[in-house]
Amino acid sequence: MEFIQKKSTDTLVEHFLVKAADQEIPLAWDRYEGQLPVCGFCEAGLSCRDCLQGPCISHPFRDASKKGVCGKDKDTLAVQSLLRLVIKGTMSSLDLMGDLANDIENGDTKPANKAAADKALKEIQAIFSNKESASMKELPAALSKSWTDAGVYPEGILRDLFKASQKLEGGVAGVEETLLWAYKTALLGNLAQQVQKKLKRAVFGDIVPTKLDVSLGILQKNAPNIVLYGQISAALKQKIAAVAKKAKVNVFGVCTDPLLPPYVFSPVTNYGSQEIPIMTGAVDLIVAGDQFVNPSILQVAKDWKVTVVPAAGLDKEKVLNAFSKKIVDLAKKSFDNRADVPKDIPADKQTAIMGFSTETLDAAKVVKGLGDGKIKGVVVFSGSSNVKYSQDNEYAAMATVFLQNDILCLSDGEASVALAKHGFLNPKMEGIECGKGLAGFLKTLGKNVPAVIDCNATEFILALAKAGKKAPKDYPVFACFPEANRSIEVVKAMGMVAMGVTTYFWPSLPVTGSPETVKALSDVSAAKFGAKLHVVTKKLSAPEKAKLFLNEIEATPAMSGKPW
């Protein structure tokens, strides 16, 4: 892997990269370069340490060392590397869902819609007790049938997660069966994400399109700033925001959901540059979750005298009100104690509209737009960021190509933050060119609709299928993970494919050492779900990657038999 000379395309982040270099502060990019050259066996999925006899590798260029001690060959090692990531990511989704359910059941938070909240809590109990959930019953019949026929229909953690984890212990499952276990586990993870969102809506209210500011320039100089890092229970977030508002303390976010009615946690930056906000000197306290949080923030926070409070731990505060008050009090104290710390807050910030839903983004209009030819296809951006790429470059460059070619672009999560920093979620769309057809179509969706629309991608795809009375695989809809990083993103990508949405995932998943596994992700996935998970090993520029999508969209027949 070559060195990446330009670490970030975010100009505000670049300012602090120079500062970090001058002060000899190592950041994620520096640590990545220190790891080079990366282990080829691990990168290709040809290593294993599932037992204590290894670690083992399957050497692709030698006659000996082809199999592990237990007999695992390169195909088994690679497909199990994928399964291992999926299990880890699904556990992350289940943990977040369980945390929120526990916090609500404790009674500290009064639901906005108690009946809906109780229904969602019962659904969570069903998932944990191996019973069919209500959300699964609401799926389009065609999807349910394809998952049942493939044997991947989610059944709960005992039947899905526990059974799948044992495929790493041994047995005689081949590539296809192990891959299908990965899909089954991924669908359980995606189900957990959707049920968690359902519970959040029931408890806190519906999310509506909301105007907010993004980037380092939103930090305040003359008042305490709390930054929430990573995925944190929504109940705790709301309590912190409520207490902070009364105390005139600001609360922002990094790698955390920005909208939780009635509060907004404006994103300061995205995953790849999460150490940078601390270097502004304006962050007084960090509340850190586990997911999407680098351990490196501890040392950087120490250098800038920033207090770090874990959101959950063995000694977690049980009463959210008391914990939230403690956090805000610590932030105020930290602000006073850090009066001598110089603040370097950039003047620039970007405006974004986030929080579209199936109620505010009319899927029927999208179906009509595709049929009329005003838009040629739909691409969903997802994922976070990865040091193997110049931060945000793949997102911005690919989105530019798509928009100019009349492709409707949607985004969610960290992908939305990456694109928002570069103006793609700003309804003014300054400097962003859309094709004539797309520009006209966006106007039909309502006022203040940006070039790229932040929404829940899974809900939109299901709404699209319902509106057009066709399976998702029958539309020119694709998913794009340009700078993926975490295991939970692998889960989401496989969920997209299982819904019938062909997906491109970068960087390459750890399966490239097994041509059979790479082929199965394409051929088996296509046979079972009508969509493929593309593992692209060829080095391509961002515009060349975008061309892969355009080629597929142009080749996709319409329901009328004519090109879209």
C-alpha cells in the first residue's frame, strides 16, 4: 500500500495537520504509515487465530503451508474472515438496541408515544428470545420469501448470532453455507438497527428535515463545549442535552447521530479526523462511547487538559439524570480550569439539511422520476472514513460525477457528515452542479432540498419497493461504501445486498485471498437476492469508481423494457 500524501480534503482539518506535525503529535494517518507494509495474509483474509494452535496462514505461493493446523484452507479462512466481521458488527447493533431498551425500561425517560414504545420494546424482547419480530412481518412478501428460501430469514440472537459464531470454531460448512450464515447474521444486525430507530421515534418523536451547522467552526469560544464521541444511548444523550441547555453549555457530536428531538448535536467533524477537534483547544469535555471512538483521543485529550468520561462501563451511573448533571458540572469545571489553554477555532463552517424520512422524501415521486427519465438511477452513500484514502475525497469526487449524470444521491450516518462538510447537503448548493434532469427533479421534492439527501437508506429502499410495487432489485438503485472502516458497515452492506441492492465496498474486504469467496459474493448473492456485493481489487480513481456505477445503471432495463 502506497503512502497517502494528502491526508484530508477538509481544508479546516489540513490546518491542524500542520500544527500536529510541528508539535510532533501523532495522528491516525501517522500511525497508519507506521504500520506499513501491512500484513498481506491478514489483508487477504488468509490468517486465523480462532484457536490456540496457531496463528495459522494459508500461503498462496508455496506448496506447503496451504492449510491451517485444523485443516482450514484459503477459502474457509477468507469466508470466515468475513463472517467474523459480520458477527462483530451485528453485536454492535444489538448492544445499541439493548442499551436504549434498558434505559427506557428504567423509567427515567417518558416516551412521546407510550403505545408505540411498548410495542417496540416487545419487539426487542422477541429478538432476544428467538421470536419473530413485528418489523419482519411488515416486510414486502417478496423479500421475506427470498430470505426464507435462502435460509437467511432472521430468527433472533440464539438461532442466528450464536449459531453463526460456532462456524468459526470448526465444522465442515463450505464457502456458500458460511456466506449465507454471514448474510443471516447481517440481517439480524440490520433488524436491530431498524428496531432501535423505531424505539427512538416512539420515545423522542419523529425526526424532520433540520438545518444545522457542520465542521470545526461551530465550536464556541466563550462557553463550555461538550462533544459526544461515538454511539451513545439516545436516552443519555437527551438527558445531557437537557441539563446542558439550562446550564448554557454547548453539546456537539463526533460520529454520533446528530438529530434527537428536540435537540441537535451538530457534527464537529467525522471519523477520520476525530482527534482534531481537541486540538482547537475549545473542547472542554468528551463523553465517549465505544463504537467509532479511537483510543488515541485519550492521549490527545490529556495533552489539552480535556476531561474524558466513558458513556458506559462496569461502574456506570445507573441514574441518567444524576449522570447527566455530573457530566455538565465537570464540563463547566473543566472550562474554568482550562482558561489558559489557547483556542484555535476556524472561522468557517458549513450549513446542512439532515433528517429526511419516508414521510418527507416521497418514494412515489422517485419512482415516477425514474420512469420519466428525469433521474437515471439512485446511489446510496454509506460508511465512515479510512486512512487508506484522502479523507472525504472518494465521497466528494464520486458524488460530483453522479450528480452531473442525473443520479439521485442519498446518504446516511458518517457518509452524510463527510458530504455535508463539502457543501453537498447545503440547499444553496454553491459550486455543486447537477444534471438538468436531476436539478428539475429535486425541485419537485420540496423547498430546501439539497443535492445529496440525508435519510435512513433502508427505510427508503423499502418505501421505494412499496411505492412502485416492485422488488428493490428491479430498480437501478445501488449502494456505495467509498471509505468504509468499521465492522458495522460490513453488516449494513450485506443487508443492502440481501434487500436486492447491488453494493460496492471499498477498501477490499478481507476475502481477496480466496477467488471462490469473491465469486460467491457476486454469483451466490445474485442467485439468492438478485444483487451482488462487489469486491474491487483494481486501483481506481474516484471518478473511475463512479463510472462502474454509471455503466451498471446504463445497462439496467426499465420495467417498460427501455433504459431508465
